Amino acid sequence: MKEEKGALMKYIYIINRFNLKEKTDRIIDRLKSVSEEFERDYEILINDAVEDAKSSIRQFKDSEYIITCIGGDGSINLLLNDIIGTKNILAFIPYGTGNDFNRACFQTLEDGIHDVDIIRINDRYFINVACFGIDADIANDDRFIHNKLIPESMRYNAGVVYYFLTYKARKMKIEVNGEIIEKPFTTVVAANDQYYGGGYRVSPNSSISDGVMELALADALDKINMAKIILSMKDASHLKNPALRMISTTKAVISADQPFKANIDGEPLLSDRFELELIPKGVRIEFNKQFIEKVTEKL
């Protein structure tokens, strides 16, 4: 559902200096100039430390603002979990290593305010993708994802190469739609939208407003077939691979005998049991393509 933004609604921009670092002042200047051009009522909130960011949103819990994070998918996820249960609206300026949620929004959303689905996973929420198996190991590995010696556009791919050479399938138990599937998997992905990993189109039929999540289950694969399925995700031809099964659902449980890694929208989780449930229209988001393009142009 799309809703037009009220003219008097106030924007709160969340600036995490510990992430943006030397680019902080430049981004603030750009936000100010573009916001004035768009005649926005706004306030800029600057967090110098992680501890500040964890508590800064609490002051707005009884408000109804458009709260905007500047960062990647992980920043969106943290803001999502902070505003759940409030009347605030989530917005974002993509400035991360993957920006997969932004990539999908640019393709599917019109400008305005939208009621969109989210997915609960244990006691947290995500808006884009949760992954388990090789994908989670790649996304959680700081040796690649936050390595400044590797160009941002190549960091996920560098992790793919490393884990392609070293990874062994992990046995997981999937409970979905009354079925129990227990065997080794190369990867399991729960998708609320299309992209992850910096442009891999894991679930091309997904949408954040269709009322379902898609589970992608990839069997244990040898190196050749693993390479084929990874490479084919760029153009979505992996859906034809017989080793991949796609399941539409609203609830699922993914578990194992020992704790294992998950990654939700770029943020790590560890458990031996993950309970997932889609929450229809669980959050409102504001999307303005022209504003995003003007703020991020040549930053």
C-alpha cells in the first residue's frame, strides 16, 4: 500500500560518525543542501560511538517522524529493530558495501510511504534477506566484508572465492509448511526481497509487499555445481538448477544440533534454532528516488 507523505512530517537523519568517519561532514553538508532544496523539516542526530547509536532512537519512541539512516543494509536493519512498535517511518540513504535493499526498492517502489512486510527471526526482525550456510559465513567474515584493501564492490566476491575453496555443507533441519527436511545444505536463504551479497538475485520473484517469504534451499554441492549455482544467481538462472528448491511460506524453523551462524540484512546472529515468521505490513517505509540520488551523487 502506498501513502503520500504529509507536507509537515519531520525527518530525523541518523549520522553514525564511527561508520562514516572522514566522510561524515561531507555527507552532513549534502543532506542539509538537498533537504533545503526539497523544503524538508529536518533534524540531524550525530552518534560518535556505537553506544550512542544504541540509545539515540529511544527519544523518538512516542513520535511520528521519518527516521532516516545513512549506511548499508546493516544500518537499515538496526534502525528497523529500533522503530518496531512505534509510529515512526523508516527511510534510508544507501551508503554501504552491498545496498541490496536499496537496489530492490529502486526497481519496484514508487516514491511515497509504503506499508511493507518484515520477517521476525527469534527476537529480532529483518526486511530483506536472512541467510544460513556458506552465505552467512561469507557475510559475517570481516576479513572480506570490511577489508579496506579490497574495493567495496569486490568484498563479497572475495569471500565467495575463499569459501568456495574451503566450505563443507552443513546439516540443517528445515520445518516448513508441515514438511520436515533434514540433510546437508550448501545454503539456505529466507528472502523478503530479491537481492543479497551485493547484487546476487537470489529470489527474483520476491517482493516486500506480497505477504510471503521465499525459502531457497540449495543441496550439498560439489565444487563445480557450487560455482554454477553461485554464478547463475547474477541473472537468476539458478532457479532452473535441480539442486535448488524454492518454497513459499509465512513461517519456518531452521535448526541444527549445534549453534550455527546466520546473517540478517548484514547483521550476524548465532543460535541452534531460528524461528521465522512473516509479519504482513509490519513497518512503514518512505522512499524518494530523486532525493536519494541527489544526496549520494559523487559522494
